[in-house]
Amino acid sequence: MTYRCFKQFNESSFVNELLSSGILEVETLDDPNIALAHLTSILKCTLDKHAPIKRKKVNLPKQPEWITDTILDARKQRDYWFRKKDFNQYRKCRNLYNSMIKNAKKNYFNNAIKQMSILLHYDET
């Protein structure tokens, strides 16, 4: 999830920087598309400085039943190599992680179908 952090936001310094950045020059531009692009650029740069974009990981309250601790460890390992920018190791871990997920889902749903067919067969008798 991404959001803007307004924890250290100071409105007066934000307004002062906007005024000093040439935002009033937008009114003098004849082409509305250029004026909009200029205004958007100034606002985005100034806002990024005063209220930066932050990322936050949101955990599910309950993981699906087919996710195991081994799969979670493989995900951590994959993300570690991605952050380290070792893309050969990352690819190996990514492929392992994806195959673990595929097999876990397949096993989980096959077992669920078998249990359902056993219950249906039991109800018929």
C-alpha cells in the first residue's frame, strides 16, 4: 500500500516553496495543456518533498490454508535477493516460490475435492 506521509508536513513552508517555485507563472501560459503539465509537475515535486510517498505492507488477517511456513520462508528469501539485486539468486528463489505455491494449491484443492466426493458417496448410501 502506498500513501503520503503528512507526519512532518508544515503548511507554511509548503506554501512558501510553491510560491517560490514559479507556480504563478502558470497563469501566463497560453496553452492549457502545457499549463496543466507545468502545474502538475510543480505540485508533485513540492508535495514529494514535503509529504513523501511511503510504502507499507498490509498483512492479511488470515492466510489461506494452503500457505505453509516453508512457503513464507521462500517468499522472504525471494524478496531478500531482490533487494540485494542479485537477480540470478532472485530468479531461482522466485521459481522455487512459484512452484511451491502451485503445488500447495494443487494438493489442497485435490484433497478438498476428494473429501467432498467421499462425503457425497457416503450420503448416497
